Amino acid sequence: VVGHIEVEAGDDDKIQLVLRNCRIDSTGAPAIDIVNADKVFITLDEGTSNVLSVTEGSSGDPVDGISSRDDITFNGSGHLSISSTGNGVSGNDEVVITGGEYEIECADCGIKTGTSVVMTDAVIDISSCYDGIHTENEDDLEKGFIVIAGGTVNIMAQDDCIHATRSVTLTGGTFDMKGSECIESTYVR
């Protein structure tokens, strides 16, 4: 498909997108743009391979692969490849990853959010020109944290592999990280 998916639902709506051997090539807009919803679930169907490819438009501004203004959860057991000129996944709220395999190649951060990133199980390969996983919130002490409790995380970043303004908690998982700093945070455990 050439174009993009835009989700604009009600404030209390929970939306599920199931990717099943899906390819989206988008120019000038995120391949998946979540404008409004309560929560959005992106499910990678078992045994499928999915590709999101994003290039900049005529303005020349970087474009994120997936952009979300609300909570987003990735689940399922399929594969997702994201290539973008901005962030791979960009969210204002929480990004949760509970399964699947991800390859993210981007010009900015692999996963960037203003609230938190929580990963319980997945395989993630990130190659970025800035940070691998980045969450930042200077205004709210309850936000700006990363929790990884399992899975495999491979990151090659130009700057920090994992960056959080509040805390990084690693309680499980396998890590292979290369960058100027592996973990940059106020509190690491």
C-alpha cells in the first residue's frame, strides 16, 4: 500500500490494528498515525512479516514511522520492520511491547516517548542516528522511565542506547548495545 493509516477515534475508544503481511510505503506522513484514541494495540499476526517505510515529503522534514498521541501497545508474534527519516516509533504517552520481533532503522531515535517505555517480551533490533530508546519528561516526576523485564534488545546508536530522564529498570532480558553511552538516566537499577 502506498499511503498511510490514520486512527482518529473517541477519547474512550480502544483500537486494535492487526498487521498480517502488510507493507506501507508513506511519503511525508507516518505510516501509522494515531491522532486520537484511548489506547491502540498493534498486533503482529503469527508467522507474518510486515514493513513500514517512511520518507520525507517535499518540505524535507523528518517523518516518524509510527506516531501516536495516546497509549500504544505492540503485541503478537510476527515481525515488523520500520524504516524512517525521523523516529521509528514516536509517542506522547506510554509505549508497551509484549511480543513480536522488530527491526527499526531510523535517522533519529528508535523508540521515543514523553511518558514511558515498558517491554516484557520481544526481540528488538534498533539502528539509529541518535538514541535507541528515549523517554523524556522534565515536568512530571511520574513520567520519563523505561522498564525492560524480558526479551532481547540489540541497539546500535550514535548517542545513548537507552536514555530516560527519570529511571531505567532492567529485571530481565538479553542486551547487546553499542553507542556513546549504554544507559543514560538519573536512576538505574
